[in-house]
Amino acid sequence: MRILHVSLGDPAQHQGGLNRYCRELMQGQAENGHRVMLLYAGSTSFVQDPVIAAVTPNKYELRNSLPVAITYGIDNPSRYMRKSDISIFQTWLQYVKPDVIHVHSIQGIYLEFFQAARMQNIPIVFTTHDYYPICFRCTLVKNTGELCSGRNPEQCAKCNWNAGLSGAKQILLQSHLYQYIKDSGFISLLRKNAASQAVQDSVSTDIIPEPSAEKIRAFAALGEYYDRILDCFTVIHANSSCTGEVYQCFRPDLQYRTIPITRVGLTRTTHRRRENTPIRFGYMGGMSIHKGYDMFQKALALLDASGHTDWEAWYYGGEYASSKQDQRDKRRHYGGVFGPSQEAEIWQNIDVLLVPSICRETFGFVVLEALCHGIPVICSNLVGSQFLVKSIQENLVVPHNQPAAYRDAMLWLMDSANYNKIVCLIEEAKLPIDFSNHCKKMDFLYCSC
């Protein structure tokens, strides 16, 4: 089978669950004898027609692509739905001749690409790694911090007020130069400054003006643009039942299949708490408000307020700008971003992982990873992989907006008898870690299109 994957940037140069899943699925399919190809959005331009350039024999970059918003939001909707000559994509698809197209992200890709594929009767599978087609900030969380039920032009205009990248920043972000310098010390410093600013922003309230009728119409048009892309998809691959439910509420007319995702190299290990030492709570969401950073902090404060101070907190997965008070608290340890080579050591520092997201996580690989390491997980009821936690202990899935509920679950696990019980249940649990079996399920999905 000739399989064309469409990803958010080159998965070999980007981290994150989407890129890792795409990269590992492509590798598994190639090992199974499929001809695997990749197309990704590369540099952007606001004046030139798109060009598809071969990077390697099976890897192609869409140059002069549409802008990629990621989670920054959108400042000018018109830039994100620029028209293209459909014949560019018709000619290229006739050249590469895919039997199926597997889309991991629509960001940066022209509507005409998907229309050209449908005109040639090429099935298109879309995996729900995020909610970008129905939320321009990807998170389905309003600027007020409340959950959003889906796209609404007026609300979208409010949520994207003073957001998004300028044209110049967009060009830099998608440039080849940025790919080389993005991990430099200078860029890391900028990220830390951004993390510090995020803390300040989280405690301030902006007065957001009412959007103009012109701005509302612009976001309505962009929504219609993405609806036309969704119309081109043969089937929506929901990577969790939670994600499928969200998409189906918004677009019940589309075809859906739920297949939980996994990743390569997951193995089962056991974990034991150190005796006569504080329990170590881990958090891996960075300082993003929608990942539940504030919720984690509030739960820890409630533990202290109730007299249960025998704990440590280990922070990973992003840049952290700790307050002076946190710096004086020796129970808090800020590890930041880590790579695959450090994972084993990181998990040894954690007794309980918290995933307190206040946004709808489409899956949440970190839950599966923690359980594979024998570590109990407390997660919010918005996390796609919550079904794994529920299968072990239902009371460890808690309401997303209740710090006291997290505190109660944390207290419950601070009891050694409860903790040891959960560890034994984790060891007995059946976890989806067979990646070769997942590849077979995806093959079956392609063939059923």
C-alpha cells in the first residue's frame, strides 16, 4: 500500500505527541512493507504560489504553505485561507499515487490539496490529535477560562483578540533557519521569559473589546473554510472516545472510528515508593493554564492547609518560572524539558503523576507512559486516556475544575495501603502497548475506506 502522511512540520525535527506518533507509525508501516511518504507544511509566504519540493525520495515539503497557528491563535483569518491553484496538487498526487492519505494536522495545508485528493477518489483518514478544525486555539477553552463547546464566530473573535503571530513572526517560525536555532540558548531564554509572562498573564484580566462585525465575518469565513476541509475526509480516526464525542457533537454528519493510539518502545516496569520519605507528586504540563498548572498548585496548597505537608512536587515537560516563595520551598523541584534519554531517570523521581488538564486532552500519552512505569495517575475527567485510569481505580479520575477533588485523591494515595493496592492493580492491568497490533488496526481502517 502507498500511504501518504500529512503532518505538522517534519516529525524528525519536532517533538510532541503528534509528531512522535506520526514518525513511529510511518516507521512501523515501512517495516511492514508499505511504501510510506510524508508531506508537511514548510516555509510560508503571502505572495507566492505553493511548491511541493522533494526533501528525500519519500519526504516532501509544501513550501509557501499557509501559516501554521499551532496554539498561538489567529490574528488575521484571511491569511489562513488563501486560495491556490488546484492543478498544483492534482499533478503532484498523480505523480506520487497514494492509495490513502493519513492526515495528522490540517494546519498549513491548502483546501485545494484535499479537494484534489477527493477528485481523484483517494481516501483520506484524519487523526484527531487536536481540536484545531473546530477551535483556532486548539484547546476548546475560552479566553475566560471556561470550556468551549465548539466554534462560534463571535466567541472565536474574542478568544483570538490580541493573539496570533504577525506575518513576520510567522515567516520566521516556519523558516528553515528557525529549525536550526530553535534549541539554541537564546531561543531557550525567550521561552523562559514567555513562561514568566504566562504567570503574570494568568493573574491579570484583560478588558476585551467587542469584536467588529467585519472581524466576526472573517472568523465565520475561516470556520467555513475548515468545514470544507472536513467534508473531504473519508473517516475521522478518533484517538479516544472522548475526542470522538467532541467532534461528533460538532460534525455528526461525518464518519468516525475510535482506535486508541500508542507508541513504540513501551515496556512494563514496577514502581515502589521509598519508605519513610515524602510522597513525590509529578506534573508534566509546563505552565500552560489549560494543562492544569494552577490546579496542581492549588491542590498542593490545600494539602498544606489540611496539615498534610509531607510531600514533594516534581515539575517537568516545559519551562517554569517559579515564584520566590516556590524557590524557598525545598519540596519543589523544577526539571523542565527532558529528552528520551532522560525518561527512565525522570520516572524514578515520581510516585504519583497528576494530569489536571482543564482542556479536553485528545489522548494524553503521559498517562499511558506513567502506568507502564507502574506509577498511579490522577487525571481530570477531560483527559482522553482517562479510560486507562478508570479501569484501575475510578476515583482517580476527578472533576477538572475542583482542586479539592485532586487533594482528596492525593490524600488517598498518601496512605501506603491504598498506594500499594493501586500499584498491584496497575501491574495486573492490560495496557495498549503493542504497536505492531496498532499498525494492523490502522491498515484495516485504511482498507475499509
